[in-house]
Amino acid sequence: MHRLPLSLILMKPCLQMVVGPPPGMLACAWLGANVLLSALPVCGQDFMVGLSQERQESSDIRLIDSELDLRWRTTKREITVMAAVADLDVNYAPNPLDFLGVSRKLDETRTSEQITWREGLDQRWRWNFSAGGSDGFTDYRSLWLDEYYRQIFSTVRGYVPAKPDGKNVSIGGTYEYLPQSGMINWSLGYQVDGISPSYDKIIMGPLVRGRSRYQTWRLGLGSEHVLSPRLRFKEDFTALQTTARAWRYAYKAEALWAITDAWATHLDLEASREAEFHSVAASLALERDWSAKWFAGVQVRAYRDNGQVIDPSLISGAAPPIDSLQAQLTLRYSGSNVTWRVGIGPYLTRYAALTPGTIWFSSLYRDRNWCSVQAAWTLRI
């Protein structure tokens, strides 16, 4: 019979502080229910609680993402609840040529919840269902653009304050065609997002409001193979159809290679295309372990896309081409019941030269040197 550790009891107020009131209430209720379930003498049952946080900070922007994950698992099924809070702190500064613009400090919070149910873990055919939602701006770019349009058009008839949110649902399955060494999977998802739209005002004409709601259908296909005791390979293909946009196709390949008993490397390659837009990314991680408990490593990720500006002669808030590079030093501990991980490093973003259509967003799309810090902790009962 399992008993709840004193450290978890003392940590309950901290959980509420980390994830905020609405997600925190959901998470703590789930925590209490599953602690009771985990006390039952059910064969193969376990319970896990995890906390993680990522902070990214530049000279004018600070982003903090905090997440609480709760998982209950038996030999047949697994249920996971995620509750998260993201804090966006942005020092809004208009283009120097925008004489009517006013500098402001923006502070917004986004909350999100997700529940995932996996069934048939002891079978070759497995099923999973997921649903969730969010309330708030998805990123600092959306928040910045919302303030830009608000300062210009908030006093014009037809302007509506933004209330961004999102909801999603998905279903998927996995078939293990080779026991513990070969799997194929598929998923079908639907998502609807309310965003902060763009605005335009024609002289002597009404205020024109851009689309504020988008629907996205997602189809995913993938496979995973254990090619040898030291080499694992995984690939995923995704097709997305979003309202008023062309199809977007994305491909990702991952390879995990245990070079020796102490050294391992993880390679990721990604690419996507949507009409004239395309992006590529690659990441490489190298890790060294001691006694299969302590792990230290370094990872590097590079990303590039050709931007979303279709006509450079028109004013547009779409992002110009970007190159980014992120490096991180990591330290990880993996015990029998507790694991934790920390990582720190620079994150550099470089944009292409602005065009006449994007010059008004020079304060948004400017080169930045970020400091990125990640921390995660997991307890298994």
C-alpha cells in the first residue's frame, strides 16, 4: 500500500502557485483522486507527478512557461492530465517613424489544459484520445501585434477587443507489428483557434477586420523502429489544412544512437512546406552518463525559414525570413522514483532585412539574443 510522501503534501501550495487557479484546481483534484487510486493494491499500477518550467529572456521580452503533468497508469491504460500557465512580459515599442505610437509594458497570461487517454497498452493495437483548450495569446508576437492594431484602431467604430482562445480534440492508434521493436501510428485531430485579427481602414470607408477564427484539421502518420540494441529510429509525417490557407506538410526524423555504454547521441531533422513557405531545422544532442543515474550533455538546434511575407510592397505583420541558433548545456539525474533535469544556454534569432511592408514592425522583428533556462522534476509513486 502506497502512502503519499510528506514532500508532496508540503508541495501542494507550490503547485497552485505555479499553475494558477483554474488549471491548479483541476490538477490538484486529479492529484487527490489518483493518490487514492495509487494506494489500491492493483497490479502494475503507478502514479506520476511532474513539474517543469522554461524561461526565455531578452532585453525587452520575458517568457515563462510552467507546466504540471499528472499520470495514472496500469498495465492496460494510461491517463494523463496537463495544466500549464505561460506568462508573457513584453516591452512594446513602436517604430520610431510611428509618431502616434506609445511605448507600453504588456503583461499577459495564457492558461491551458489537456487530457490524454491511452487504451490497450498490453495489446498490439493501442488507442489514444486527447482533448484540451487554452485561453490567452499563443506567443509574444500575437500580443505585440494586438497592441499595434489596438493603438491605431481602438477608437474606430467596428474595433473589437481580442479574446484569443483555442480548443482541440484528437484520436489516434498504434500497431506494434514487431514486439518492442517495430510500431506504426496514425492520428486525426481538429483544432479551432480564436486569434487577435489584423485591421485596415480605407479612407472614407469602414474599418476592415481580418479573420479572427481558424479551424485546422491534422492528419499524422508515423513509425518507430529499434534497428539494433544501440540504435532507434523514428519518423513522422503531418498534413495540416487551416482555414483560408494552403495545405502544410511537415516531416520529422529522429535517431537515438548509443555510441558506447556511456555515450549517446540524439539527432533530429525537420522540414515543412506550405505553398511558397518552407522551413528546415536540425538538432544534435550528445550525452554522457555515470552509473546510469547522472547524465551531462550538450545540444544544439538550428532553424531557418523563408518568411511569410507574400507581397513586400504591402503593409503586413507576417514574419520575414529568420535564422535561429540555440545551444544548451544539460544536467540530468534519474533515480528509481525521482528524476530531474536542468538546462541553460543562449538562443539567437536573426531576421532578414525589413521591407517597406514590414518596416512598421521593426521593434517586433529585430535580432535578439535570448537566455534560455529549463528545469523539470518528476516523482513516481
